[in-house]
Amino acid sequence: MNSVVAVQDSLTMLDRNIRRTLRSPDTMIMTVVLPVVILLMFVFVFGGAMDVGPGAYIDYVVPGIILLCAGFGASTTAIAVSTDSAEGIIDRFRAMSIARSAVLTGHVAESVLRNLITSAIVVAVAVALGFRPTADPLRWLGVFGVLAMFVFALSWLAAALGLLARNPEAANGFTFIFMFLPYVSSAFVPTESMPTWLHWFAENQPVTPVIETLRGLLMGTPIGNSWLLAVLWCTGIGLVGYLAAGALFRREMR
């Protein structure tokens, strides 16, 4: 029965967070409009100067833009969690008869849903601009799974940072790394074009194997062991975020 109650309370928190997002114009701009603007900028402003080998630049860059969306979405989640903490809403929840775990689970579930919808919008705009993925239905299912796994892991880490921050502004600053990492990866240019020291970092940070896996699934490029590295990175990040968020939340509730 407790697990059933926890699920029901989590769905209630999910509904609450969805409603708050829809009522926040700046959040909608950050999560939907901004990634589309960045896509347009890279395709039409920088695309002509980028040398990524055979194929159109838009086919190369879309997986990186999708991961950039996840970074923006995680920042929004951290701010929402920090806002709840700063405004005392978590204290109100403590006095209510709800499952404690539902508060953070609702934030994470809303983050995953929001980011997947945003990613779908970005892909739709990219297709209108000339993006031509070669993925079959099974590979599209793989894209969905990898992206959901990455967003899920990033959202738990963002929830932890939101609880760690003293205010929403600090939470936004803590998540800057989420938006920075895609730029130092294979998202926009091949890592081979980078200086040696930067090439090593770009190859061995968590975003690159996720991007290479998405690119391989979407465009049929070689994936190699990127899928395994992507799973390991997402599992590690998600576990750290989940444990840290749980510990910080228990401290908050006390």
C-alpha cells in the first residue's frame, strides 16, 4: 500500500510541476524557444564554416543540440527545487500526509517529460530545416531510451544541486557545467580538430559518448563502445544524483 500511495503522490507532484511550468513564460522560453534559436544559429550562422566531413552539417549537429536541451532543462529543474526550498514549500509538504519521496520524484518526472517534449520539438524543427535521419523504428526507440536515461540522470543531479544551493540564483550557477560540457565535446565539431589536451578531455567526458550513440542511432554512423560508455556514465551520474538528493532532502526535512 505504501508504494501505491507513493506513486499516487508522485503523480500529484508531477501534475503540480507541469502546471507551474506552463504558467511560467520564462521557463517555457528557456526550455523550448532557446534550444530552437541555438539550432538556427549553428545551422545558418556557423554551419557554413564547419568541416565535419561528408554529409550536411545539420545532420551532424542535431544530436548535440538535443543534449544541450537537456542541459537547459536540468538548470530549470535545479531552480525549481531551490525555489521550493527557499520559499518554504518543502516545509509545508512536511506537514502534509504525503510520501516524502514524491516531492523530488515529481520534479524529476516533470523534467524528463519536459525535456523529451522539447527534444521532439527541436527534431521537428530540424527536419523542417533539412535534417534527414536514417533511423528505423527500432533505432528511434533506442534514441528515446538513451535520451531518457541521460535526462533522468541529469535531473537527479540537478535536484541535488537545487537543494544544495542557498537560493535559485545559486542553483542556476551550479548547473552551468551542464550547459558548458556539450560545447567541449563532439557536439558541434569532431574532437580530432581540437588541441591535444582538449581532445583528451572532450573524448573522456560524459557528453561525448551519449552524443556519439545518438548520432549513430539517428544517422547510421559507427557507434563502437560509445553506447556502453553512455550507459555507464548515465548510471553513475544518476546514482550520485539520487543518493545526494536523498541525503540533502532528508536534511531539509529535518
